[in-house]
Amino acid sequence: MQTSGNFAALAEGWRDAAVLVVGDALLDGWLCGTPARLSREAPVPVIALDATREVCGGAANTAANFAALGARTTLVGAVGDDDAGARLRTCVWDAGVADRLVTAVGRRTVTKRRVVADGYILVRFDDGDTGALSPVAIETLLRRLDETLSAEPRQDAVVVCDHGAGTLGPEVRALLAARRLDLPLFAVDAHDLAVWAPTGPDLVTPNRGEAARVLGREAGEFDRERDRGQLLRRTGAAVVAVTLDAEGSAVLSLDGETVGTAAPPAPVAHAAGAGGAYLAGFVLGRLAGAGLAEAADVAQRCASMAIRGVGTAVVPDRLGLLERAI
């Protein structure tokens, strides 16, 4: 990768950058074990459980990636007033992220639990409330978001993570649009990019399916050359970085530059949330002064390092990352 010679220098350049992540904070659970035999009750494997763990998911995962890379990271979002919400807060604190989460009374925290056998995901269970927040919770979230945006020192970047779980309604979009000129670097990762187009993001990071969706195409139908202009117009973004899993990424910009990155060969990994690592690397690379191609390479490096193994992807701690980059 192009960044191998100066990755450490870039990392020093983004040291202690202030990043605000706002969005859908989820709790990811992993139950890992070994298939012992087939069940007598149904033709399914019986898993001998070896380990369970819960980690930051959704916007909380993206915030954890920024923190792991050395940024001073704040998370604004919402959790339910339940045990899952309390456990998610603990995960956020353990990740070194400043907690500005709102506790929504009567709401169930969104959780995603996966059962893994010999490194392969067998099934995922989703739970929690994904409807709009209550008026009281929305008011509190808007106040915390406005306070965080106004606090000194100001944020170097604001990152939106909209997974469709109810946190980011029209009120939040309106507030961010009204404060848009105050945001030095504004990035959006959203399942539905069209609703964020009026905010004019500096960067959006759809996967192949999300890119196809905003173009009104079938899932996965995306061509970087044919669709470049439409994708930039429909997302309202200056830069669109489409993540393509094992194929790397395609980065398109308003100035006409098109960049492709390749994912390095790696063993099959069964991880979730690599997009958060990619987004964190891209944003921090730009904050450190990297050009488009260099920032894309940083992002790809972070995503590739994060997904080694089973679980929700977070890049290694900053010191470990620097050791691998040198």
C-alpha cells in the first residue's frame, strides 16, 4: 500500500483529533463455540459454548475505532433504560469514548447476537426498539448534540452513523444542517443516504448495496465509471467511498478524481463492523492532511487489520497499529 512508508507520520498528524460520532449505538453479542453433535430435536448442530462477549456496535463501534486510532472521541446517541443499555455504556467507557448517550425511558436497546461455530456464523438474533425516539428523548438528544458541537475546543470532525434504528430523525438532520458551516469535516455512513443529501456531506461511505439503493438499482448493481456522476449528485457528497468487501473500495470525488483500493489477501474472517474501521481511517487520514488516494489507503489498511478473526471489528490499539505500520 502507498501508506506503508508514512503511516506512522500520518497517525502522529491526527493525534488527539476531536471527533464527534452521532447515531445509532447498538450492542453486539457473540456466542462462540464448537459443534459437538447433531441435536435429536431438529437437524441442527449442538454447540458447546466456549466464550461469550459483548462489544460496541453501530455508531458505538465507529466511535471505538476512532478512539483506538488515537482520536479524542465523543459519542452522542440513545440507549434504552434496560440491562442491555447499561452494558453498552460499559463497553463505550471501556473503549475510551466519552459518553453523551441519552437514556430513553421505556425503550429497549438494539442488540445483535450471533452464534458462531468453528469461526462460522450460524444465526443472528436482533432485538430492541427501532422506532422513533420519544419526544422527551429527542429533546434531550438535540440538547446534548448542540452542547457538544458548541463546546470548546471545537470538533475537528463530525461523523453520522445512521443504521435506521430510530436515533437520527428529521430533527437531528435539521440541527446538523443548520450547523453545517461550523463542521470542518462532515462524514455520513447511512443505510439511506438520500435523506442526508441536503446536508452536503464531505464524505459518505456506502457499501455496494447502499450505493445501488441510492441509485434506485437492484442490490449490488453498481459500476464506478457509469454511476460516478449520479452517485455524487444523489448523495450530495464531495467524496463517495464505496466499500466493496474483498474487492477493496472505489473512491469518487467531485473534482473528477477516482481512486481504487485493493483489499490485501487475508484468511476468511467472520467479523462485523469493518465499515467503522474504514470510516475512521479515512476521516483521520484527511484530518492529518492526506490526499484522497492516501486517505483511502489508510482506510483500507484499518479495515483489513480490524477484521482479522471473529467478532465486531475494531482496529488494534494505536500503539499496536503503529508497530504494524513501521
